[in-house]
Amino acid sequence: MDPVDRTEIRPCRAADLPLLDRHLPAPGAPTRHADRFARQEAGAGTYLLAWRDGVPVGHGQVRWDGCAAPEVRAAVGECPEFNGLDVREGLRGQGIGTALVRSAEALVRERGGTVLGLGVGHGNPRAAALYARLGYTPVVAYTDRWTWTDPEGRTHADADACTFLVRTLEEADARRTAPRPGHR
């Protein structure tokens, strides 16, 4: 059996949060699972999870209002953005990231959208290669900025040099046999 065939992609549920923190930690920083779920509950995003044998193995979020970076907004407006893609170490290269991206594309098409964007850090050539293989093309360079609070209550500011990429979702994509959220 193909490993991707054993992977279920579905939106996050409240009961998933403790499992996410245990199985998909963010080394050196707090996880953003609760924030992404809250965004989903507010209707501003869909937090997709990849599961294998009842264990979360990957995630990514569709932000329906697009990327917040001003450079990106100037270039693509409120194009839906897929961000936070991550697959558990040891399972990368098995098609889980591709399945998450394709599921995000299916969600955008279901809402009548025709384009999906995503950012990639300049220091992440493996992700850049995946996105290029999936048909995403560079649109604009930008700096992704965020803050986070450590366990001692100190706030930290971080930034990454990134490129925002876009893919036009065509009708032929809808006939593809990609995994859909909630389906195996």
C-alpha cells in the first residue's frame, strides 16, 4: 500500500489540539496549533491535518483572507494563502506535504477560488523544490514577520526572507485524484 493512501487529510477539531502539541511540537518555540484552530473557528481559515494510524503527522493552514505581508497584498490582493506546512521529521518525502497542498487547493476550488498562494523561506530549498514541482511560481519577495511569547512570558520578534508563490487552479485540477479533506 502506498504510504499516502494511509494518510487522511481533514480539518482540525478541538479534540485534536492535545495530540498536535504532543506529536507535532515546534522546537524552540511554542506551537501555533491553538491559534490556527481559533482562526478556523472564526471562519478566517481552515487548519488541515494529516493523520496516519490515528496520529497527526503533518499540518497546514488555508488563510482565507490571504497573506498579511504588505508586499504580498500589493502583488496579489487577498489571494488565499496556504501557510504553516510541516510534516513530522522522518516522514518527509513520502507525499504527505503534497497531499496537504492538494487538499488546500481542493478547498479553494470548492469555494469558487481560482488561485492559491504560499510563501517559502529563502533558507528552505526542499520546500521551494516541492512547490515548484506542484506548479507554484514566484510572484514577490517579502519579509515574513511574527512575534511569539516564551514560557517565561518574554515576547520575541522573528523574521524570515521569503518568496510568495502562486498557482492558478484550473478545471483540469478538479479532475485530479488528489486526497480531499475528510477522505482517505
